[in-house]
Amino acid sequence: MFATNVGTIDRIVRIVVGLALLAGFFLFPEAGMRWLFLIGIIPLATGLLSTCPLYSLMGMSTCPTRRN
């Protein structure tokens, strides 16, 4: 469906950052702008799906090239 354009290290970083931001949402319930932690959904989703729409628009990829 979508072309894979997120490499392994990039994918791991995105998942960790996304989980950390979402954890902040639950760990700091009295934070004034708590909803900003929900931005973590974006890196988590792009890491889990191995595709980034912004990378596609810019023609970028962090996946290693395959050699035959």
C-alpha cells in the first residue's frame, strides 16, 4: 500500500520517541498543555508502519539500498 521509506534506526527512534511522548500524556495529568503529548502518535505510527508521508513528499528514504 505505502512504500517503505523508514530505515531500521530511524524506525526505532520514532517508536521510542512516540512512546515517550504518549507516556508523558498519562504521567502528567495536570500539565497545562497536556494534549501536546498526543503528538507522539505521529512518530509512533510512522515507526510502526515503516512509512513517512513527509519523506515521500520530499523524495527521501532512510532505508538501505538493496544490491543484487
